[in-house]
Amino acid sequence: MRLANFNSIRGRIIGSTLLFLLSMGVLMIIYNTGFESITERRAYQTFEILSKEMDRRLAMAINEIDRAAKRVSYSTAVQQFLLTDDPSEYFKLKASATEVLYDSTYSSKNIKSIVLTSRNMNNFYISDSFREIREMAMEESGLAQDITLRNPIVSNVFFDNSGGNNGPFFLYFLPVRSILEGYSEKKNIALCAVVVNLKSFTGELGTGISNDGLTALIFEDKIINSSREVNEVEQSILLNAKEGQGKANVNGEKYLTSSVSVPEFGWRFVSLATRHSLIGDLIPIRSIGIFIILAAGLLLFFQMQLVLRSVTNPIDQIISDMRNLTLRKDGVRVSIPKTVELARLAEDINDMLERIEISQKEIRKSQQNLYQSMIAQQKAELLSYRSQINPHFLFNTLECVRSMAQAYGIRSIEDLCTSMAGMFRYSVSSGTIVTLRDEIKHTCDYLNVMSQRFPGKYAIKLDIQHEAMNHPIHAMFLQPIVENSIRHGFEEKMPPCIIRISGRLQEDGSLLLNIADNGAGISNEELKKINNFNQPINDGTSIGKTNIGLYNIQQRLKNSFGDQYRFEVRSVKGHYTKVVICIPKALTLLSPNFTPPAC
């Protein structure tokens, strides 16, 4: 019962409405999920931009520190000062070296101190207030006793416990090689140590995402610098953030994180933002979207109910009228509803009822005509029996002539009479459908009769597949085609005049016949008329008479097979004419008097 209700229009409309409401619910879920996904993706894109910006700023700051260190380390005055052993020259060079060191130390706000340590461990500086940090960094880097270094390195982060300086700090160590003559360029003559303020170095950190967003610099599980004050929850999330993008949920609050490592320094930049801060300003937009979806769903539901009533009520009325119909009573019709589509349906039903009434009248009339036709057929059969008397008389006469010719030894007349008798017997006694074997024999009899008039002029060559000999074919089918070749193709041609008939059974069981001659051929204009005729053309010309015979053959094929047969005439003027016929397998030899129904 439920399936029947669902198959009704009412059931399908209700089911479609419920399916729509379900789809709207799924759409709301997808909308909400997609909304949050887009917001998170936007946040991660901002995190990525921030990370690239921090990398760019770090690279610029390192380059600035490296330039300052090289400016002082590879100054001629500074190197002469570091390498001189003459006390008088020492004091002369110290002033110019100090000036260069001073300019380099205060060239950047990130640099707090620059100290040059010679190979004999003497230090040259403006101020050595970060001595403790410098010595710890050199000890940790293995440079406390030997300043030999191949490439610049960066120390770990240190804090100034003296309380006099802000921190944290890290040191940039640059090996110094001599540019003066007489000294090896491969051997370090000094070590340049640059003390850098890490907070000033990393600059102002910011998320660029929301007001309560947070970005922090972390070194060895310690927050070195941050864009704002960090509470305990945020500190825990920052320190435990995994590399790349991540999420955290603390006390029901969702956080998004992005962590990027700086391997050459051992630092991590971690950005943090709450999900609420990301979509807080977009919540009204999401609420409006959900409200619109719900309102559209309810509006559609009520509208579908109205449509349901406007459709089912007229349909019920049409069904009621159809049940009250009776074919025994003419003129009964269904009522026309106001709905346009259903009105057309009702009008079509009324038209169908009217056609049924007309058909019933025609059937009764056809039954009467059929009865009269049966009576007429019986009369025709009686006349046919009477008409067979004359052919039998003609057969007997030809047989007498043949016997006389045989008695007198006139072989040509004997053959002529035999062929004539066979032709008359075939045309009178054969059915509408015969085998290809019978039609070939009749064609040979006809050609034998025509050869008596022009001995040696005509020749027939047969190439018939053995299996094709028993294929059904219309009677008097090949002889008109051969007659056309003799009358029109060979009329003015000298011997030999050859007619070639070939037949093959194709894979689908159809019979393919080719009847070709080496006669005069047909012009392209005449050939086009023959292959494109719809009715016979008899204008008194040879082509007109040929057209009648070919038209009759094609018309019989069309009556039997509709458009499933093939009939085509090919010719080259002065060379040959060829008729190609394909007869479907559907033609069956049921009885000698079988006539295929018209298709």
C-alpha cells in the first residue's frame, strides 16, 4: 500500500518535498562546514604570509649585522691596530680603529656591542658590558681558547642576569682574515663577536588576523618574544604547537595554530588565533544565510501543497469520468479541467475516444467489404479455371510442333518449341514466389528463344553459389532485366553480347544478385532518372520503356520488404550496365500461391 501511494502523483510530490527539505538540511550542514573551512583556510593563508614576512625580516637583519661586522673587521685601520707590535704605532692607530668600531656598533639598533678578539686573546671594544654573555657564548661554541673559525656562526640565546640590560641576546661570530700584505689570508687574525638584542632583532610581532591573535618567538621551550602578553592557556598551546598547521581545543574554545621553524637559529615562530575571533564578524552573515535557507524550504513546502491540490483534484475527476465511460454508447466524453496541462490531457482523451468510435465504424465497414471480397474472389477463381483451357491448348500445339521437328530432324525448331513451352508453363503455373533455380531456368529458356533469331550473338554466364539456388525470389524477376539488355544494350552491338548473372548469400542470409552486360551502357543523365524514380515514365523512348520494367521489379520489392531491400543500376556509357539487387532473408516460400504482404 505504501509503494502504491508513493507511485501516485500525490505520493511523489510529498516525497519530493521531504527529499527537498532533507537536502536543505544537508545543504545547511555543508554551508556551515564550508563556512568554517574557508575561514580556517583564510587564517592559515595569513599565517603563511606572516611566516614569509618574518623570514624576510630575519634575512634583512642578519645581512645588516653581517655588514656591520665586516665593516669593522675588514677595515685596514682596525687590522693594522690588531696586528701591530710597535707601541708608538699602537696609540696612533687606536684612534682611527676606535672610530670605525664606534660607527659600526651604533649603525643598527639591534647591535648592543661589537668585540674583536685577537689571536693572543686581546679584546678591542667600545663597551664590554655584555662580557659575561660573550664569554658564555664563546665557551659554548668552543672559541674560548682558540678563535679559529671557518664560517660565521650564531650562538644560542642568552639572558643577562645582571639586570642592567634588556634581553634576551644572541651572538654573531665572524672569522676575520687579514687583508694586509705579509699575512696569510687563510688564517684567522681575529674573531668578531656581535651581541644582538633578540627582541629588537625580531621586531614587532603581529598576526594580522584578529585583535586577540598572537605570534610568539620560542627557543628551547621558552617564549622569547610575543606580540602581546601571554596567559597560561595560550602559553601551553604555543609551547605544544606542532610544526605546520594545527588545532587545539581548551575548555571548549577552539584555537588555530601555525608553527614555522628557523633551523639555523633553533627558533620557532608560532601564530595563534581563536576560531571565534576569526568568524566573529561573519556570524551574522552565516545566520542570515541559514535563515534564508529555512525560509525558502518552508515556502516551498506550502507551495508544493497548493500545487498538489491543483493537480490531484482534476486528475481524480478525470479518473472518475473514465470509469463511467462505456464504449457501447457514443458521444460520452470526460470533463475538461481548468489546469492547462490536464485540459490538454482531457482533450487528447476525448480525441482518442472519437477516433475509437470512428475506428469501430470503419471496422464494421471493412468486415462488410471483406465479405464482399471473398465472394468476388470465389467468382474470380471460377473464371481462372476457365482461362486455363487456352494455355493448355497452346502447350499441346507447341508439343505437336516439337514432335514434328524431332521427326524431321530440325533441331533448332525442336529447341525453340521446348523453350517456348517451358516459358508458357512457367508464366501460367508458377506461383508468385519461386526459387532462384526456377528463375534462372526461365531466363535461360527466354535467352534460348532469342538466340534462334540471332544465332551465336548472345551468351549467358552464370556464377551462382550452390546454397543460393534455393533462395526464394519473385517470379518473372530476372527475365525483364535480361530482356532490357537484349532490346536496348545489344540492339546495335556486334557479337559477342554477354550477360553475366552472379548470386551470393551474405552473412545476414540475404541474397545479393548482380546482372551485368557488355552492351551500349546508359548515360549519366538517364542513369540518374532510373535510380531516382518514384513512378514509371513512359515517354516512348527506350529509357522510358526500360523504366517501366525496372519500376515494376522495384515496386514488387518495396511491397514485400518496405525499405529493407536494395536496387541499384550502375552503368558506363559505351562499356557496360549492371543491376545490383539485395533481397532480404524475410521472403519465404510458403506455398506456390503465396503473396508477400505489403510493408
